[in-house]
Amino acid sequence: MRTSVLILGAGPGGLSAALALHRRGITVKLLERDSALNVGGSGIMLAVNAMRVFRLLGVEAALRESGTPFLQGQLQDHRGVIIQKMPMNEAAKGFSITGIGIHRCELSRVLAEALPPEVLQFGAQVRRIEEHAGGIRLHLDDQVVEGELLVGADGIRSQVREHLLGPQPLRYSGATCWRGISDIPAPAGAGVLVERWGPGGLRFGWVPISSEKSYWFATANTAAGGRDGDDPRAEMVRRFSEFAAPVPQLLAATAKIIRRDLWDLQPQNTWTRGRITLLGDAAHAMTPNMGQGACQSIEDAVILADALASRPGDPQALLDYETRRKPRARGFVDRSWTLGKIASWTHPGARWLRDFAFRHLVPRALQTRALEKIYDVDLPQTTTV
């Protein structure tokens, strides 16, 4: 065994990091405070850059069996009139791979099943993080877990980040998001994901995640901390009453609606100190406006493993990982924030000018190059020993 890395948090980033480290022959322990994998009630979009990582990690085929590819995106107004077509398949040609939509529980299952059973430990509530000359001690309720390095992959309200940097203020986007899974397959056609921009800053989008289901998301400009009433579906139907089909049908065919305020984390000067580093939302939480939050955590995972493979157990490798990842991740934080503000404009005149610009002033070639830049992450040549 070459080294021991402790990871806190079994979301997409933590699971991907555990798998990437395991593939490099590095012993790893993944600690999750919940009693089982958090599968949630929503879907997730894995863009080409994330699927390139999963191809390297040997789980692409399994993920494709459980998800469905998306080949084109459409930006529409609330009536369903197309503002812009996004040439996702065209931009993906150079990478010989497509993105997919998938249920979060299927992503978690595939990644967890690719790991040895002893790697994952559930019900691991960390009460204290202790640093010492030789490594890290995590004090749980009933045991102490030791390792040489610690990776905080424990989300936007990261316990590891607070230990490392102290309390860091989050930034509220001004919008709340609702999500759900609908028993309606591919409302806009196979392989097509859609986002609609409507009056009052309202947005509604959907992406197929299987041959039988679609994942949808919706946002509204609201104060933080709001709550839905006894009938969230009825409230959503009322709020999005001006949105044309299939929005009412998607809402009607949804069993559970999840509401979350949208926050991000202003770019941090450092993610790393000594034998501890951060990954994913713990390091660079972003709003979901570019669909890159999970994708960037997945990229983090493979670069972290690559940095440690050449210097196992060396804290300096964590700084190397941070240096390689920080500029790209920070760029997505900034662009996601800006795009969210533009998409949520409420003034009718500003909305008309925005839609006109997206429809007529952004050439297809420019769209393709922008997507290619998103997909073109510099990945290691290998992810195995």
C-alpha cells in the first residue's frame, strides 16, 4: 500500500476521487456521514468533459447503460419558440464522446460499485479533525480514523473547509431552484435538453435521463429561506402558468419536488494547507447555470489522483493539484454567476435585447468553440498504476 488518503463526503466528487485514487494504487477511505449514499430525487447532466474522465476511469459504459445521451441543447422562450440551438454534438466530435443525462442515484451506484466495499464507510460523523506531524486523525462518534492526507469533498458547507480556513461567507444568487423527476421521456425529442427563459426572470428546463424519465429544473428570483405551502405542485403550476407545454405536463407527472436556494462560494485564495485539501463544492461551489458543478468536481478527482501518483503521501502534491485546477474552476464560478444574472433579467426591454442577441448575434461557430473550450480539459494520459 503506497499511501492513505481520507476523503470526507460521498457525492459525485468524493466518489470519483476515491475511484481515481484507487485506480492509481493509492489506498483510500471514503467517509460519508449519512447512513447510505445520498441518491436524491433529481437528475444530473454529465457533460463531455466529465464523461472523458469516466472513460479514463473505466465506468463510461456502465453510466451510459443507466443514462441517456444528450446531443443538442435548445434555449427557448416561455412559449417554446427557439432562441438558440446549442451544437453540443458538433462540439463533441473532436472528443469522440457525448454527454449524458442520468439520475443521481444511478451515478452514485455505478461509482460505488466500482470501488472495493471496504473503501466506503457510512454513518461517519466527524466530530473533530486533528492534524499531527505524520498525518490526520478524524475523531468520529465511536472511533478514530487515521490517514496521511485528507480531502474535503463535503459540499458547499464544508466542515473540512471551515477547519482549514475558518468560516467563509456564501453568496446568495438571488434565485431559488426547484427540481424533480417526471415520468415523461424526452419531451423535446431524443437527445435534446431544453432551457426556457420567461417573464419575471423565471426559468424552466429539462433533460431526458432514461428512456422513461426526464429531469426538470426551474428557478425564480426570490429571497433566501422561502418555503412552499402544502401543495408545492400547485404552487409551481401557478408560478409557471405562462409557460407552454410540456411544462404543465412535466409538473403533473412528478411525484416529489425538491426546493433549494442557489448559493455559491466566492473564489478562495487557497484550497490547501499542509496535509489537507478541498475538492468540488467545498473548494469552488458554483451556481448550476452552466451545468458544470459536478463536472468540475469530477475533473478535480482525476487531477488530484494524478498529482498524488507521482508523489504519494507528499503534501506538496496537494499544492500541485490546486495549482493545476484553480484557474479553470474559478472561471466556471465566475461565468456561471454572470450567466445566471443575465438569464434572470426581469425588465421586458432588457429581456427582448438579450433574446435578440442570443438569437441573431452569436454565430454557431462561436457557440461550438465555446463548448469545445468547456470540453477540452487537460487530462492525464493514464489513470492506472
